[in-house]
Amino acid sequence: MRIAVLTEHATILLLIYLPMETANSLKKVLLVEDDPFLQSLLAQRLAAKGYKLFSAKEGTEALAIAEREMPEVILLDILLPGMNGYEILEKLKTNAKTKTINVIMVSNLGQQSDIDKAIALGASKFFVKANVTPEEIISAVA
């Protein structure tokens, strides 16, 4: 990144190099997860990588945060209180403002029909919690 600073007598060119963690802080991530342990684990890992993190435990809150903050990525569970992840995904993808947000499903459900349904509704990826590490999920956010 280059920044030019103008003064009365000269133009000074400053070069600023940002480490990767700082560069990631510009990327917003919404984590929609009702399991306190997994939410805490993923939140800590994302924060350590420098992402700006927002969290929700249920659908209405997730949709409001998504529309207000416009994250680049949403990590979305399916089994949630109230509105399930499929319903949230459908609402996100039919809303003109949020339809381009990258949504990655992270769920205990792992049948092929579950995966197919999420992809058909607009999810970019689907991770089965029992078959994935937190590092793999974080890598998918990048």
C-alpha cells in the first residue's frame, strides 16, 4: 500500500507493509453457531488470524447482522434454535443486499441429501463437523 503525504514544500511517499494478520482484519466473518464450545473455538482461531468477527446463535440475529455488517463470509450451522440454517441460507440468497455473501455450511448433518440441499440453496461449501478440523474451516474462510 502506498500513501502520498503532501506538504507545502514536498511530496513524501510512505510505503506501508501490512502483515497477513492485519490484512485479514479487513475481512468480516459472521459465525452462526449455537454450540458454545465450537463457537468459542472458531471465534478464537478467527480472531487470532485477524478477521473481524461477528457471532449469532439464532437466525433472526444472524440475518440482522448479515444485512447490517455485510460480511465477506458466513459460517452457518444447520441445527439452530428457531429458524434452521437452510431457512437462513434461503433468506440470505433471496435478499438482494446479502445474496452475494459467501456462505459455508458447518453442520453435524452429513447425509448427501443435506449437502445437496445446502449447495442448491447457494452454499459454497459444506463441512461435516465430525470430519473436519478447525484449521480446515479457517482455511476455507481465507
